[in-house]
Amino acid sequence: MEQKKQRIVVKVGTSTLTHDSGAVDLRSMEHLVRVLSDLSGAGHEVILVTSGAIAVGTARLGLPERPKELRMKQAAAAVGQCRMMHIYDKLFSEYNRTMAQILLTGDDVEDPVRAEHLRSTFSALLEMGVIPVVNENDSVSSAEIETGHHKVLGDNDTLSAIVAELCRADLLILLSDIDGLYNADPKRYPGARLLHQVKELTPDILEMAGGAGSWRGTGGMATKLSAARIAMNAGCDMVITNGERMEDLYGIVEGKDIGTRFLAAGYEEGRV
């Protein structure tokens, strides 16, 4: 039976895209691009939401650590974004795919007119078989890198869910450094069980969210569950899975039990 063609948003975290030093992990990026290009070739519409600009810019500039001052973070983001887009463009071109860069701020998705223009742009790109590569515009927006202020996006987990909602995607996949949502912290409790399916964000599920992730990223399980709420309410399934196994993307798109799948509101009982 022919597989249903889907509109898929894939979000990849900083920890998947970079080495511990902050330098670009070229092998990981190449593997990601190869699988996404293949899914696009199979007829799926693919949107990539990427993190990593500040970490890559920090390494590119030879800074000893991630800057603490906002203006320096934004400068590092500008350098890192340029570097990452150059690599993405080169890699996608090798697999005969065309990519486009879209940088967003909270105002872009909050304002109805701008959001509608944005939706039209995504639609036009996808119609032409182009793969949009999206990031928050860190050089002008401080929502992600500065805490304690009004946030619309705030992290790329949330950004990817908003993009999925905006584009009416069928599936959102968050690639992270974890296998999915466990019923307890697997680092502290070796017997912790991976939840393969979540139908509702109950208080018990929300309590399973821990703190922030690695030093190179900003997200933790709490931001992923926040993204799940947005996606599920928009009628979009969301999957959390480990970015170390890019090949798993094929199985996830086919509906296999990989990672944790959050089922969209109004899902049909017994579906794949």
C-alpha cells in the first residue's frame, strides 16, 4: 500500500548538530540532510527547524565559552547562522535539493497579517519542492537567549510547534539527545520506562518534565511538552526521538513505535 504523503516539520537541537566544543558536527548534519532529502524525494513536504547558531558562532569566532552579554550572543548568532546556512545549502545541493532560509521573530507569528504572508511563503516553497530551513532570528530577537521577558517563541521546540501549526503540518518530529518521554528520569532510575504514546497531557505527564538540557541548548522536556500541547491542539502529531539515530525518521513517518508520539487532538482510535 502506498504511503500517505505528509507535511513534516523536523526540529533538530543544538546538541545534535554540534560537538561538545560547539563546532559543527558535520557527520550528523550530513546524515540529517540525506534523510530529509530522501523523504522529500519520496513526496513528503519537509520543513527543517534548526538550532545551533550561537554555539556554532561561538566556536567560529574562537571564543572560549558561550557569551553572556546579550549583544555578544546576538553577534555570535549572526556569524553562526551564516556558517550553518552555508553548510546546509552545500549538503542539500549534493542531494539535488533546494533549500530556503526563513528567520522568524515573535512579531512575525503574532501579527495576523505577517503570519498569513508567512503561511503563503511556506506554501509556495513547498509547492516548488523547496525545503525551508527555519530558525529564530536571534540577531534581532532576544526571546530565546534572554530570559525573564515576554516570549512568543522563546526556544526552538516552541518555534517548531508554531511553524507546524502555521503550515498545518501532519507531523512534528523533535530530534534531541533523549529517546523520548520516560515515566521517571532514566539517569537516576535505570528501570525508567519509555512512553511510546501519549494521548493527553495529564498532570502526571507534565510532572515528568525535568529541567533544561545541555549547556549548548536552551530546551528541556518542559519546552517539549509545551510544544506538544501546541501541536496536538493544531491537529498535528508530535514525536520526540533521539537525533543520534537519523534513520529512525523513516520509521516515525511510517507511524512505527519510535520515541514518544503525542497524538493529535481528535485522533482516530486504532489508527497507525
